Amino acid sequence: APAITRLESSLGNGKHSPSLATLKKYANALGCRLEIKLIANNQ
């Protein structure tokens, strides 16, 4: 999908980080849910 290509290229060149809302839209478009986890370094 063109939107995924744009997301990957923007992340690769460090131009900007997508917002959570944008990531949720991409996940929804792919039939997925967005899951964000904080995991301790000692695990």
C-alpha cells in the first residue's frame, strides 16, 4: 500500500515520527490493532 511505503520511508530518513493517531489508522487499514508496550530492560 502506498501509505505503508510513505510511512517506511519517513521512518528510514528520520524526517518525522508518525503520531499515534496515524499509526492507529495504518493498523486499522491493515486489519490489525496497534499495541504499544513498555518492557523493562532487565527482562
